[in-house]
Amino acid sequence: MEKIGPFIDEVKLQAWLEEMAKRFGHAAIVLLSDFEGPDLLDQTRGHYLKVMNEWGKKYFGSSFPNG
């Protein structure tokens, strides 16, 4: 594989892509919340928090805090 930016090998590229995938959804919601708009943003935020809470309870059990 060719060198792409600071990524020298596929392992580093894979790690970077995984980190970006984990953080992109929350970053998008935070950035969108700076703008006034319809209730669609609140619905999106509510759905995101519901999905994250379900994921947390699945992998961490009842000790995962509701947020």
C-alpha cells in the first residue's frame, strides 16, 4: 500500500479510521446543535443517546450510566 499522509502502514490507517468512525457521530450532533432549526435535531439527538445507552448497557451492563 502506498503512503498516505502520516500513515506509514495499514495498521495505523486502520486505527485512525476506527477512531474517526467512533467519534464522528457525536461530533456531528455537537456541531449541528449550534444552529437553530426544526425539532429534527432534537429527534436525532434523542435517537443517538438512546442507541448509545443501549450499546453501553449491552457491553458494560447495568453499571453503565444513563445520559
